Amino acid sequence: MSLLTNVMDHGLDEGYAEAAAARGGARDSRIPRTARGLLTLGAGLALVGAVVTVGAVNARKAEPTLAKERDALIHRINDSNGSADRLQKQVQDLRRKVDDTQQQALPSGGGDAAGLAGAVGLGEVTGPGVKLVLEDAAGTGLGGNVDPRAGQGFSNSGRLRDRDLQLVVNGLWGAGAEAVSINGQRLTALSAIRAAGEAVLVDNRPLVPPYTVLAIGDGPKVLDAFEGEMAGSYLRLLQEKYGIKSTLSVQKSLTLPAAVGVTLRTAQPATPEPTPTPTSTAAPTATPTEASTATPGTPISPSASVSPSASAGGGSGSGRRTPSGAAKTTSAHSPTTASTGPSSAGTGAARP
Amino acid sequence: MIAVLGLVIGVVVGLFVQPEVPDAVVPYLPIAVVAALDAVFGAVRAMLDGIFNDKVFVVSFLSNVVVAALIVFLGDQLGVGSQLSTGVVVVLGIRIFSNAAAIRRHVFRA
């Protein structure tokens, strides 16, 4: 406390009292009378004024500097946004060019890559369908912003799990859906729905609830079929037992985006030919774009081609050129699939 | 009269000359301003007490500014610059307050 009292009590510089005492205790000295004293006072006050003014000026000078830095940052952000837009446009142009080249590379009558792309998930598709919104039960404390560390995870049964979503998607396929996307992620034959930590991943991208599953198909028919089958009753069970809300509605027009990071390759082991020579047959039609031809004869059954064996079959299409191999194989290979390097694409392109 | 003139001259010099403050000194300028205000308030109070002394005023002003800046500089070197400048501002602020209270008692008799 002595420190505080010291500060409080000795507000006045003790020099003044000492100087007054030295003068003999005269307490009438208000303003110096001598010229020298006046000059000293004037100089001191001039110094005070200068210091305070310079301080104020300096503080104000810092403001425009800060504003300038902020402007520069905003400028850089705008520039970067602009260049990102340009690059995006470039990507779109190039993608279109690749599509065109792919189409040209197809031998005449070989098929319709664009149509195929839509079917296997590599092209944007539009059409009627159903929309299914799944929401975690209220009170799971997650909602829109998932904090993976704060949540209780899947131990909290009010949350939708990856296998629930798998069941629902399979149910939709089974109900006649032709294309499915979850939260804007298009599902292909190679898509995986799984859980990592606290989040549900589709193709290794985490999803944030609510989950919106869009399926293109004959809306009312898909809806009825879905409600009637196992997945529909499973959803009702989830709603009753755990309060996971689901709303299924028929939509007039839905647009599903294309899947990213997947390359379209098709193979067509056509007419049965007992002894083909792979090297000679592969050469003529192997195209630089790795696009090869196929006639998508049989409708693609996603549930069938999800299995690894189906994708491996696409890669080794020429090897299985047996009479029984006349079944047309269509698969979309992601670049990461081990069995499909450029070489296997070449063999896949083989046509007798 | 000459006091007001000195003050005006100081402000004018500060405004129009706009001396380029070296970057090394800039962090200590706010502290120097607070120390200067403390010296001015002390001087006004001493004047009203009738014990003003021009030499004490000038010397106390200069030494206050220098010591305050020095303490903050030392704190900066030791890594406690912001804490020490807070301490200096608190001490000088308390002094300014008590001096202002004394001046108020002189002027308003309350």
C-alpha cells in the first residue's frame, strides 16, 4: 500500500517545495518575474507543445499508412480472385476441349462419350428426381458447424453414420435412380462412402450435415420404390428410434454435377475371336487422350460395378477375350486405381 | 503572456516543421507525451500553490520524458516493454489525476 499512497500523495514534484523552501518559504511566486525565468518558462512550454504536437501528428500519420496497407491487401485479394476466375475459366475451356477431342477420337459408330459420361458420373446431368434430406437428431450439438474435437462422435446415436448413408444410397440405386449425389458430390461406380474420425466422407471429402441426397430418376416411381423397400423402412426406424430426420420429396428438375478426379475409359471386347494378337490390335485405336471406345449396351448397373473385380475386368479387357467375354464392360477408372495405368488403358482400347 | 506565446510557438513548430521522428524513437513518443502532460499539470498546480519555479519545471519535464522513455526502452530490451509502458502510464496517469484534482480544488474551491 505504501507504493500506492506514495504515488497518490506525491503528485507534485518535490522539487517545487524544495525550491520554495530555498527561497525562504515565500509562497507568492506564481509566475516568474525575471526575464530569464520568463524565457525558461516559455522555452519549456514550447518544448511541451512541440512534444505533444509531434506525438499527435505522428499518431495521425500512422493511420493512412495502415489504410494504405489494407488497400494493398484488398488489391492483392482482388487480383488473386481475378486470376483464380481466369484459371477456372481456362479449366472449363480445356475440359470442353478434352471432351471434344474424346468425341473425335472415338471411331465412327463407336459410341457416345458424352452420353456415357453422364451415365457413369463424369458429366453433369439434369432431370427429374427425388431429393432426400437427412438431418442429425436435434441436440447432438453439431448442426451446421461440425467441430470434430468437440462432438461426441458416432457414440452419439443421434448422428447419421456412414453405413446409414450407404444403405440409403444403395436403396436409391435399387429404387431406380440413374444418378446420385450427396451434398454436391457425384457418386460414381468407384465412390466410397465411409467414416473417418467424426465425419462422413464421400470420396475422401468430409460432409457437413444436413446431408442432401439428390437422385435423378422417375421421381414418383423412385419415391414409391424407395419407401417400399428396406432403406425406406430403415429411415423410418432411424426417425423413430433416434430422431434422425429425413425428408423425401419429388423434384421436377435436378442438376447433378460431374464427379471430379475420375477418368473415363471404356472397353469393348466385341466379337468373339479366339486368338487375338494384343499388340497389333491395340495400336490402331489407342488414342492420345486415353479415350477408347465402347458401346454402352447394357445399362450400367452401379451396384455391380462397385466391386473391385468389375473395375479390374475393365483394365484387363483384352485379356479376357473369350467367347463368354462378349459382355460389354464399362467402367470408370479413377487415376489412382492400381490396375489401370496408361498401359492397361492401351490394352483396354484394343479392338479386333 | 510569454507562457502562452511559448506554447503557441511549440504547437506551430510541431505542426509546420513536422520533424521526421526516427523509427527507433517512435514507440517512446506516446510515453513522452504522457510525461510532458504530467510535467505541465504539476507546473500548473505548483503555480496555483504559489511555489512555481521555472527551472524545476523545465528540468522535471525533461527528466520525466527521458526517464519514461528510458524505462520503456529498457523494458523493450528485456522483453517486458508493453508491461513497463503500462506501468509508466499508470503512475503518470495517477499523478496527472491527483494534480488535476488539486488544480480543481484551487479553481473551484471544491
